[in-house]
Amino acid sequence: MDKTNSKLLLNSRDIVGNWVALQTGQTGDWGSFNAFGIDVGGSVAAGVVINNINGANATVHIAIAKPSKLLPRLFSVVCDYAYNQLGLLRLTGMVPTDEPDTIAFDKKIGFEEEFVMKDGAPGADMQFLVMWHDKCRWRPNRSL
């Protein structure tokens, strides 16, 4: 992929937030949130929304439509924001259990299974996943 056609979206909260909502089926308002993404050739190709921030934890929503060499950089920016700037201890992801590829991807990038909420999604259970700040390989300047 040509890097000149790809760029990180750091100040495009509404564009990335709306795109992630469409990709993930989010029908409500994100509330207070921040969003980061990747633009490939003038279109959003990947995005991450962080919301429900409470000082220790936040919910994270990830959508990827096109692979990009910038994905590691995107995850690093998101984790720097969550762990270094906000001082969070964890990020929580929620994925319906009938989306095994999404769960596998989340585990591949460092999320761990926490628990399953029975009937937590329409027609499926909801898998809760956690990425701990002290185990996050994407966090810049981490000390383990």
C-alpha cells in the first residue's frame, strides 16, 4: 500500500465517529467520546471510538474496512491517549459471540476474555474483553 495515500485522522472526531457507528451498527449517540482513524485515498478505512470514560475504564469500538500499514500506529495513538493521557487502567471491548472473527482479531491485538453476558446482544451472548494498560504492547513508553 502506498503510504502517501494513507494518513492518520486525529482531529476528525465526527467523521470517524459517524463512520465507526455505521460499521458497528451503533444506533445511539456516542455521548462524550474521542475518535481516531485512518484515511486511505480520501475515505475512512479504519476507526476507533473511545467512550464511556470514567477515569479507570473506557469502552472501545474498532472498525476496519481496509487493511493499512498504519494500523499499528493507529493502535499506538489510541493506547497513548487512553493510558498515558487519560490515565486509564483498562479498555473494554464488547463483541457478540456470533462474531468469532472479531473476537479473534481483538485477542490478536491484545484483548483478553473477561466474561460473557448471557443474551447481551440481539440473538447472541456478549463477550466482554479487556486490554490492561500494563499489558498493552501498543502503549508508547510503557514499563512492565
